[in-house]
Amino acid sequence: MTEDERGWSGAEVRRVGVTYEEGQRGSMIFKEAALKERLAMERLTDQGHRNTPAAFSPDIETDEPKWMAMEDLGRIKTPPPGPNWTSRVAEALAKIHARNLRRGSEMPWLPHADRKYWEDYFITTLSVDHFEALTGQNPDFSREFGAYLPLLREKAHTFARDMASLYGEKDSLTLTHGDLQSVDGSHVHYYKGEPYIIDFGFCHYAPFYIDLVGYFNHEDAKMYYNELIANGVSLSYADFYERLRAAFRYSGLI
């Protein structure tokens, strides 16, 4: 596989030629994945989501990285620009989120993005601490950006408070990807005209809003909202928009 296909997680990923029982030849992707990712992919496969690659792992118990086989979608292709593509991604995400909404008891293996996660891990170990460390290691960076550190911590704590509040509400908690990035990122794959969401290594039981803020702007998020309602979720747009605005710091902090 090429470097851009492997991603940045450091996980071992291989494209392997296979021969099926009928004699047909093809290829599959093998990834050494953590237990939560193997179980997330098994759940999505069992649920019949056509926008995630079919996956199988012979080991769904060992709490350490093990091999998982996945449908090979080929090299990552740039999706076509425009609202049609955005609406397809919104539809795919809404179906995944709605099928797993408030079903945390069915996924005991999925880590919860609770108050402790946001306050004690996300905004410190995963985010602001990196910024602070770089100011101490790189004088040029420190001179240009060091003065922003107090404001960054203030905004990060506001974000953590808001996300902890959303976790407490429970209404938006579901199986999330957690790292969709932007439209030109590598986690939404263009395959045979459809979006396929790949690499659930950062999945959590978290507010579905965090899967929107890196990929959609405020206007395009309306497409997701409409798909969510179409999937039977009851939520006013005013409440949706208010919580979406609170979550928009996620992509910047991560």
C-alpha cells in the first residue's frame, strides 16, 4: 500500500491478494486493529451499512491489536464537489448514528466520551498540551503563537464543559467515527459513486455532533439534520443548531 493509504495512526495495514472458493481472485485489506475498532466494524457490517467496508475479525475478545480483514475499496479517490456528494455523506452518517443512538448498553467495549474524557484527556493530553509543549521546544513557534496559549486553554475548557453537558443529556450519544476531518481528508472514500467511511480507530460513544464539524459547514449540516429526522430521530432544528455551534471547536482542538 502507498503511504497515503496507510494513514497516520501507525497501525499495520496491508493489501493482500486472495483467491475465493469459486476460484475468483481479488484483494482484501488487512489491518492490525484495536478491539474497539474490530467490534465497531463487526457491528456496522452486521447492521448492513453499505457505506462502510464489510469487515471480519476471528478475534473479537482479545483487548490488544489483532488482524481484521476488510473489503478493499482501492486507492482513495477525491469525491466530486457539490451538494450531491455532501448529501450522500450526510445520509450515510445519519443512518449510522440513528441505528446506534442511545444504544451504549449494546456496546460495552466502546469507550465513552464522558466528562472525564473531555476534561482530563481530550483538551489536555490530546490537544492543548501538545501546543504548550511545542512553545517550549520551538522558539520560533513560541514567538509567533505562544501568546495564544491562555486563550486557547480558556476556549478548550469551554468546549469541554459543553461536551460534558451533551454527554449528560444522553440524547445525541451514539457510535461516532471521531476523526472525519475535512472533505479532502482520507476517511470518506469515494468508491463506485458512493461514500464509504473508513478507519474507525478513534471511535467513541459520543455526541454525534463531533462527526459533523470537521466535514460540514453550518449550512451543509442542515442536510445531515434532515436525514437524521428522516431516520426517525426527534430533534428541533433550534436545539440541533445550538449544540452544533458548541461542538464546532472540536476540529480545531483535535
